[in-house]
Amino acid sequence: MRNVRIGVDTGGTFTDVVAVDEDTGEIVTTKTPSTPANPADGFVTGVRKLGELDVASVVHGTTVATNQLLEDRIEGLGFVTTEGFEFVLEIGRQSVPDGYGNSYFWVKPPRIVPVHLVRTVGGRLDHTGAEVRPFAEDQAVEVARWFRARGITAIGVCFLHSYANPEHERRMRDVLAREHPDAVVSVSSDVLREYREYERSVTTLVDAAVKPVMRRYIADLSARLGMPFSVMKSNGGVLSAREVVNQPITTVLSGPAAGALGAAMLAANAGHPSVITLDGGGTSTDVAVVIDGEPSVTTEGSVGRFPVKVPMIDIVTVGAGGGSIAWISPEGTLKVGPRSAGADPGPLCYGRGGTEVTVTDAHVFLGRVPPHLLGGEIPLDVDAARAGIEALAGKLGLGPERTATGILEISAFNQSNAIRQITVKRGLDVRDFPLVTFGGSGPLLACRLIDVLGLPAVIVPPEPGNVSAFGLLTVDVRNDYVRTYVTRDLSLQAAARIFGELEGEAADALEREGFDEPVHARSADLRYYGQAYEVRVAAPPGPIDEAWRAQVVERFHDAHERLYGYAYRDDPRQGVEWVNLRVSGIGPINRPPIRRRPYPKVEAEPATRRVRFEEEHDTPILQRAALDAGAVVEGPAVIEEYGSTIPVHPGFTATVDEYGNVEVRRGAPEERG
């Protein structure tokens, strides 16, 4: 019996499992098909595949909340807000999504709560939190009974200026608990104590919408697992399952966040502290930027059509995975994604009833992946892939080889556009960053992305299909707290009081998680007076005095200049405005060691297969576990392993480093000097 920690990442197509022996550092990995109807089935199946283990802890990356939002499965949700503000969701913001140059062509999507399920309660606070009109308790009782009579059991509460004073919201929560005890309630001062009432309202309603589903899922999984476990959060931390059910919105980017953190740790260990990460799965591709070992974090994220202002790792997601479906537009052009065949029925080559050509089928047809997945567990029907490609090619009037190559080319450009969004749109030069690519389908387009984007290199870590699950074991327990405090003349006493309160909340939460000595990380959101949106900068620990304030303001000037190309540090006419004060409470964990020889050495017989790149070649097929550190592979070649495949195109070279990473670059080693 071995003492291990287990990470389980549930994706749209596969559930990935990684076990780390805490005594020896040995890592064992496995994968199993996901079970979308009940993700807990795939979770339990994956853990059982590891065999009998003495499990010390389990960390889970889940897509339950994400999928509910992406699929718009939101029903029976009610909203309580301040009297006179019942149309806050209808008014929203004036912005029109990218791609609609003229708002005439944009149709506003349905509100998360239709207006007939919005109720209002009297009472009013001003922006300082002072009471202008008292809370109308009789009206609150009527609202609670109205929802109870209609069977509305998930309710979000957001009153005007409750970020400054949560008293009215807490009284509304008490009324709902008394009058409608079956209701699941989220209040904005608990979910997001930050100003901007539209975003705060939607974020609170999203939390209320996913709370019942997450509670059922966590309860089911806890009963089947028979032990406590933790859940990955979007902010790059984990939290115990018993706590996360009270704040399920924090899990909406659970799996992708783990992938970015795991890739960041592996890349930094190999000498690459600043990288782009690309997680290519069966359904989508998730892209993030890591600078000096830390993924970028944002509170301006969204899931589907819903703005979600909780802190989350800044990830751009596109529907460009192995299961992405190739289709013909009404104009007769070839498109790929965002629809996906997922795990069930999956691509044509899975032989499970799929009827549409996917990216995986194109790879199979061209010979770039083996005729099986997961070491033979999932045989692939090459003939079915060929028949589907030929049928699609006939409709397009193209040859099947050109059609399959075109599918992969479009998929590569979809991924490259996601990378540009996370880099160029944020003032970063994509050519300065190596790309760390992982996930089952991530490495398949590595060479094309180097050419399309001018990347210096692509790094494929060991066991790329399990990097997200590995990442689950590398992250600390983490909670984030925020308080809006808008001022141009920061009171040091008020700032010290607010930070003290936030750090107290963080310490209490971490004490419940078993941490006696938590770490607190401060930050602040600032802007130039008159701007609508702010820039977040780290705030130093220690006493809050004039030197502390000057240091934060200087960091803001520097960050603004990096982002926008200018700053007003020497212009006294441009005042700096403080907006939000933030604290992250961190409970550090022991990270798994990264071994220099990640694979048990194997001896593999030489093999070849007909593979089409620009032309068809008799191509060497290499087993990754047979490659020693320092091995150099010149294309054309295909490097295969249990969970993924690396096609090395002609004109490219793959080199294995001492940690087992495969580094792909254009040109032969002697050409690069």
C-alpha cells in the first residue's frame, strides 16, 4: 500500500487521473472516457483504475458548473433587488459583443432571469452604506411567499450599494430562510462585495443557478468516494468540497485553471518561467499566459454569455478540440467547430454512432495518430474516418487529402486566434513566449502553430494528456476577498481597517481548512480619475503608511504603461483613484517533486507508417518512453505515448530535455546554431 495524493480532472471527452506517491515522488497516470450524463461515474472509474492505494487526499477539477452555464440549463431561478431597479438585467451594459460593428444586427440574448421572476423590496442605502430608507420587512415576507408559491427554489439577492453595507441583504436572506426554507439563496455581499450592480447581480445569479446542481454532484461524489476531497477553483486555488458548495461560482473554470498552473510549474522547472499554455482537449482549447511563473488573473471573465467577476485565471477558450466537427456553411465554405462530438458519440473513428467528421478523424485519415488511443483501450476505425472524409470532400469538390489537411489548418488557425487574444490584445508579443502544449489533442498541431505565430518553440511535457490532473496537485488552498473603496484621497486608517477585516475573513476560512499560519497577499485596483475601468496591482505587506501608498501608486503607473503604452506619473493634473482593495488568503501545500526521468525506460521495435504532412512519407514511429534525455528527432516523425501524440513535420526538430519534455523547433539543430 502506497501513500498517495490523487488529482482527477473531468474533461468533455476524457477524465484524467494522476497519483503522486508522497514518499518517493513516483507519478502514476491513467485516463478513462468521461460520462457526461453523470461525471461522477467517470471520476470513480478513473480512480479505481489505479488499483488499491492508501489515499491521503483527492483534488478534483470539475466541469459541472461550467457545462450548466455553457449549455444554458438555467431554470427556476428568481431575483430579488431594490425597489425601482427591477430592470437592471434588461438594461445591462451598452456594449455590443465583438463582431457586431453595428448594434442593429445584434439581438440581445435572454436575461438570466426573465423579468416576470424579478421581485423588488423597499429600502435604500447610499454609496457609503448609510441607510436612506429602512428595509421593508413586510414586503420581503411577501416576496419570499411569492417565490415559495411558484416553486422557485434558487434565488439571487442583490440590493443597491450592498457592497458598502450588507445589512439589508442579510435581513432578506433571513426572511427567505424563515418563509421559504427549501430555497437555495445567494446574496451579492457574500458572492462579490464589489460595486457595478449589473455585473454583481449576474455573478450572484450565476452562483445561485449552479448551487443546486453542484450540491447534488458533490454529495453524490462524497458518498461514492467515501472520503473528504477538495475542488479546484478558477482563481488558481483549491477548497474543500464542504466549503465549495457554498461558493460554487468559484469553480466555473476549474479544470482549465489547473492545466495552466501545472504547465507553469513544469515549464519553470525546465527553465522557462514565462510561457503561453495551450490545453487541447476533445471539446475545446484553453489558452493562458504565464509571466515569471504566475498565470495572469482577471475579474473581467465570462462563461458563455454570462459576465462572472470573481477572480479567475485569465483563460481564453475556443471550440477547437479533437472532437470539433467539420461542417459546410450555407456559403459552401469549410468550417470547424465550435460544435463537438464530445465523448458520446464521439468522432466517426470511435465507432459509437458518430455521424459527422471531426478533427480527430482528419488526424486518423492522414496517419498522424495511431489506430488506437490510450495504449489500445480505444481502437479507432480508420475506414470510418476515411469514408467520412471522402464524403465531405465530395460535397466540397476537393480531394480527401486536401479536405483533411484543410480541417487541421482551420483548427490550427482557431487555436492561433485564441493565442493572439491572450497576448497581442494584452500588449504582449507572442514571439517572446515558448508555447507549452498539453491535453490529448494539444501537441498535434504544434508545428503548424510555430509557423502561423512565429513561436520560438513548443514544449510538450511528459504525459501531456494528464497535465491538468497533475496541476491539481500543485496548487494551494486559496480564497479571495474584495471591498470597494472609491477615493482619490486614500485614508491610510480606512485602508488599514478594510485590509484588516479582509485578512480576518481569510484567516477564519483557512482555519476551517486546517491552516494555522495562512499567507495573505494584498492587491488593489486603481485607475486615473475619469476612467471607467481599473488596473490591478500587488500591494506590499506590512504597515500601511505613506511609503506603502507611494509604492502601490508607482506600481499602478508602471502597469498602466505596460498595458496601454502611457502613464501620467509626472502629470499632477491626472489624479489616481483607488477603487477596490483585495486580499487573497493562501494555505500553502507541499508540491509534488518533478523527476528527471519521468518514464520507465522501454525498448521499442523500430516501426514506420504512411503519414501525410505536405506530402505522404514512410514515417518513423517512435515511442516517447524509449527516448533518452538529449535524444534528437528530425521530422518527418511521429512520437507516440499513452495519452497523446506529437507529429514532427518535415523541417522541424524535437529534442528531449533532462526532465523528459519534448522541445519542438523549426529547423535542424545545426541550422539554429
